[in-house]
Amino acid sequence: MAELSFAGLSFAPAQTWASVRVVPIMRDAPAPPLRLARQAVNAGATVKLDARTRYTSYVPHALVVRSAAGPQAAYGTALTKDGTLQKKRGHAWMDMHRLAKRLPSDGRHAGGARFLPLHVAIEGFLALHFGGPDVAWAAYSERALRHGFSPRWEAFCAGSGLYKLDDALRWFEIRDGQVGAALFLGSMLASVMITPHPDDYRALHRTFLTDLFGDTLYWEALYGAPAAPLPIAVHQMDHVQSWDDVAAVLDADHAARQAQSAAMLDEVRTAPRGLSTVMKLGAHKLMRFIPDLAPGAAHHLGEMIVGADGHLAYLKTLRLAPKQARRGHLLQTLAAHDWALPTAADAMGVTEKQLLNRIVDAGFGAMLRAHLRERG
Amino acid sequence: MPDAARIEREDVLLFLNCCLAATGQATFVHGAHAQQFGTAFVHAYMLHGYRRLYALCLAAGINAYNAAEIVFQLLRAPRAGTEVHARHPLENALITHALREMSPARVYRLFARLRAARVNNRRTRAVIKGYLASRDLAFDALKYRRHVKSTLKHVHHPAPGELGPFLFQSPHGRTFDTPLFEAWRAAHFSERAVYELPYTVAEGFAAKHRIPRERFLARIEPRMTDAERGRLARTRAAHAKAPAAQLSASALSGLPLERLWATILALPLKAREAQQDVLRAALARAARRALGRLTGEARAQLEALGRTALVIDNSYSARGVRQTRHRSLAVALGVFTLLDTALPDVRVALSHPLHASDPLFAHAHGDTALARPLLDVMRGTPRMPESVLIVSDGWENAPAGGVHAVLHAARTRLGFRGFALHINPVFDPVDFAPRALSTGLTTVGARASSDVVTALFFARFAQGLDTPEGLEHTLERGALAWLAEHDADGGAHG
């Protein structure tokens, strides 16, 4: 188990609109020597992960991370060509190689990597026990034993579909030195984004609209309680004797808000379970994590770039819907018990028939033999 | 159960704030449609509930958008509202003079709106005919051709002299005796005649004759209005092959304060630094001119502010939208310039001081943190200020309620007894009022820097020092004075 380190980062007062609350994240320490650039893709992409595996999704943009020390390209320049863009039945489609690909340095740009934000994290989640059952119990179909769970898919809601998120981002006033934001919808923490440099954040501020959110967040944005701004409590001023006391009250309020924001982000900070390194970038590492999928409060997937001292240069998280987390948890439990259905059912506290129903409800009915798939 | 007097006072204050702050254009938060919808409701409410006060507000120094709206509502519904008896003479006089104060383009657009709404009563026709009789119809027909044409048709106004042939017939094959019409006819063929036409009409001909932009703008400058000259100053500077865009002092001289500030805010910081002498001189001139136009009573009210502390919100939302860029910030800075010129002791703090603390280099940047600037400006020198003014659009977020808390502490614990006012340049159509920063702080709308005087006047009313009847008497006195001064002038305005 690991924890994210928010060292060197502080929080500013939140700005709210309808059910959307955005908490700005500022960097106190000097910026890490990395810069992010956005490369527009705006196409469906089939990413070739290895010889036999493909990852397919709609990709709005890719991020290119480069060392800040080398020559920098101006924003908007077309960076290296990634794959061929074709049109299939009116939709743009691109074949890409690898979710995170190293880019060599040429005369104009420093070396770095191109990766697909959020998809790096989601692929880690979808790859959980993707190969299917390891033990050939009689209950499992031939297909599951031979092909595993292919195709393993999850559906998310795009940020542009969330109620008033577009308006909230448009009216949000970006602070000086802001490097990231924590996005809350209603009472739920939806996503955290941190970038290396304030200019990078300005360029990526609106990418919340193309991000992916679990479907409970759609309902939370629509029906959740309006996020009221938290005003300073006037009674704190009841004992001031001088202007210095007033300044002290303002400072104390600021510190209290810091602590409160840090507490609200605890569920992301303590989320990482299956940490894995995707790529090394000099002293930094591109990593991804999946959370503890046990039924509980919140499940946050994420990807990050951490420096040698553990400080976060880049972070992006995604909140899974409970149903999606349940799916992952089901696979994990089955795998933990050697894919034996009776043992796994005992461990979960249900009968075997109920476990079969759960497997079918989760959408994995194809892994069972036909006669077991019928509900009864 | 709130009593009728309090309801009346709140309604009148709501309407006055709407009239000072609303312009029907999109703001940072709400779109144009929402703004127009909100103001239309407030106008309809006042028309039916308080018709006499509604008409008297025409003389209260409100902005032209709302004045046009009031005239439209009064003409469209001659019998709506309370007090049916004999109110028309005063209303007619107010309408006539309000139309003369407005720019002609706005008046003709109002007439077009009346036409589209199929308003055709005798009173409307009389008002329109009276307006047409007071204008130089030859000039108007040249500059607002389409509008004049359809207005004449609407009210069956005879087109005297060459107006008829000019508007309704082809210019080819005849010459005109009126010099303006003849210049217009000649401009179809001759480049020299183009420079005798008004600027907007000459633009089309310049394109036809393919006159280079720089030469055209230089030679047509005597024919431009002040606003056009100011608007095009930067275009001229950009076209002139000068190393840095230089604004000429003459171009800036005719602009009102907030337009001048909007021009300054559109300049990059280096350009502002390079031309700061020119800019400061233009600001001082504009402020003196604005102060010179105030009545003695208004001037006295301004000076009664005493030691003033001013907090300006220059957060990102003060940038506004593309059509009215930087308007909120320009109003705030205009208020500062006006007060700085009129009063000896003015302290100012910006919510985001970017480049030193000189407001000339202000920028709409960052989030709305008003508590600390307010604290700084109130504690700065040994003596507490006598008045505190905050110019902000009301969306305080770092943290929310900061102004309320600091003012509460100042009033209850630190002995502040002075006058505090929140000036808000933006109208919120959802609440039908400019957004308030604090429940204990009076909020008044203002869209032009000189509105600060009107704001002070209405603030007294809002703080309960004046009753609605008192306000009505004051408005009536002001209206009669306004009408009288216009009659003394004796003529139509250009």
C-alpha cells in the first residue's frame, strides 16, 4: 500500500457553480523540470499494446511530457506524427502504438514521452485478470479458458455531458501559480488534476470537459446538492481588538480551509494499491494505480508522474462508479481463491447460485457454461 | 408582515439599480437573452405598479438602454398602470426630452421596435413626428437612411424638399441642391467627395474606391464623432508604420472616463509604460470634464465623502465578454480617477496588484479576493477612512463572505462609523438586482463612472434616510429642473 504525497502543494478557496466545486491547487515548491503539451487527436484510437492486445477508445487528446531544460516547441505546433488518421464511415480513426510511447529528442524538441491521459490508468484497471480463469474448473466455458475476458470494456460519461460543468469551468478564475484543481460534483470528489507548471494548467484547464467520469457522477451533477460557497463565519470576528487580529482571523480561516481541502482529498491520497511503473523519464517515473476495490466509499483510479523524492509532478484521477468497482472486485475475489466458485462464494458470504447470478449481472456471463447462465 | 412603505422602497431601489446597471448585453456570467428577459420583467412590473415613478425615472440619470425601454413601454401601453387621471402631459414632456438626450441611432432603433410591435396610437405618432421635426432630416437621412425611410412611412410624415427623391428614388440622372445629398451622389464617382460625408457613410465609399486605410482614416478624421475617433485611434496607430503604437492625445480627448480606461486596458503593459504621460494627461482632462458637468449639489455630495478608501475588484470576471471587454474594470478605475481628482485623500487597493500598485497598469487577473485589500486600505494610515467604496461584480470567492466579515469587525469592534457602499457594474437577471457582497452593505448599480454620484444619491435613499414619497418629490423636482434647463437651451441637440 502506498500513499500519494501532496507535499509542496497547497489549496486555495474553492469556487462553486451549481453542484460543481473546484478547489485550486497551488505549488509552493519550485516547479519540477518537466513541461506538458497537448496534442490534439479527436479520433477513435486503436492502440496496439503488444502483439495480441489492442486498447480501443475515443481519445480527445494526448499529452506529451518533455524535459523543461531542452528546447521547447511553441504551443500549437504539430508534434511528431503518431499514427495514420483515417476516416471510417465518417468517423476519424487512428491506429496508435502503445499507450505511453517514448519520443526521441530531435533538434527542435527535448526528449520525452507521449501518453494518453486517463487511458493509461483505465487500461491498468481493465487489464485486471484479463487473461481469464487460470484453473480450468468445469463451470467455465471454453471461451473463457481460451480467450479470457476479451473484450473487456467499461463505459464512462464525458465531462461535457455533466450538468453545468462547462459553465463552471468557463467562469472559474484561475489563480496565479495554480497548477491543478480538484473537482467535486455534489458531495463526491470526481477528479484531481495536477500539472507541472502553471502555464501547463492554463492550457489544460478545460480538459475536464473531455475527461471520463463514472455514471454516478452524472446523476450527482444533476441532482446533487448545490455546492454552496463556504463563507467566512462572521462570529470569528467577535473578539478582535485591532486590525492585526482581523488579519489573524483571515489567516486562520485560510489555514482551516487548507486542512479541510486536504482532508477532502484523503480518499485520493490513500487510494493507490496496485502501483505499477509504466515508463521511466530520467529522474521521474510515469506510474498508474488502482484502488482497493472492496465495497466501500470511493474508488479512484489514477496515473501520475513522480519525481525521485516522491513529489507529484503530474496527477490525474478518475472515480469509478460503484458497479464498475464491483466488477473489478469480483474478478479479484475469484482470482484470490484460485477461481474456485464454492470457495469464493463462501468468502463473499453468498451461496454459489447467488455468486453465479452476480457473475452474470456483472456482464461476465460468457465465462460460464451455458447451463449455468440461466437465472433460477 | 412587511409594510407597504418598505415594499415600495425595495421595489423602487430594485428598479433604480436595474436602470443603472443593466444594458441588455451579455455579461461574464449571463447571456444577452437572460439580461433582456430580466430587465423586461422589471420594467413591466414597474409600469403596472408605479407608473408615475417609472416615468419620472427618465430624468434620474439612468443609462440610455433603460431610458429607451421606459419610452417604449410608456408608448406601447398608454393606459396601463395606476392613477389613470391626467398624467400624460408630464410623461409626454419627459419622453420628448429623453429622446433628445439619446443618440439618434438609438432613437431610430426604438422607433423600429415600436413599428415591429405594431404600436400605432396617436400619441406615438405625435412623439415621432415631434422628434423628426426637431432633427436635421437631411443629415439623418444620409447617416441613418434605412431607419429614416421606414420611420417616415410609419407615421406618414411628409418628406419635404429633396428628402423624398433622395430616399425613395435613384440618384442617377439627377443632381441635388442640398450639399450633403450632392456630396453623396458625387461620392459614387469622385474620391474627394467621400471626405465630405459622415464617417460611417464614407466607409462604404472608401471600400468602393479602394482608398488605403491609413490615408482614409487620416483625412476623414474631422468628420468622426468623439467615440468613433477614440475607437479607431488604435487602428490608425497600427496601420501607421510606427515602431510602437502611439495613441494621439486628440483621439483620446473626447472619450468619457470609462471608455478611456477601456482603451488603456486594451494596451499591453509596455505600451502603457511608454505612453504614460499622454495617458495620465488624458485621464486628468476627462476627470475634470466629468466633474465640471456635475451640479453644485452633486459636487457637495461627492466632497462629503471625505477620506475615502476604495477597493477595486480586478479579478478575471472583471474582464467581461468580448463585446464589452474590461467594462467592469474600466468603470471601477474611472471611479478611482474621478474620486482622486475631486477629493484630497483617496486610498485605493486592487484585489490583484500585478505591476506595482499603480492602477494605470491594472489587469483583469486572478480570483476575487476582496477581504485582504479591504483590510489593507482601512488600516493603512492612522485615521480610519470616512467612506469605503467597493467596486466589484459581487462574485466573491476567495473566500466568500470576506467583505462581510471585515466590515462587521470594523463596525462592531474597531469603531468604524463612516459610510460604506458597494458599486456593482453588473446586473444579475436571476435576482433582478446587482449581486450583493454583504447584507449589511448597500449595493447600487453603476455602468458609467459618473454614475457614482447617482449611486451616492440613491444609497442615501436605500439606507432608509429618505422615504418613497421623499424620493418621488426629489425625482419630480429633478425632472422639472431637467425639463426647464432643456427649454432654456431652446434647441434640439445634435
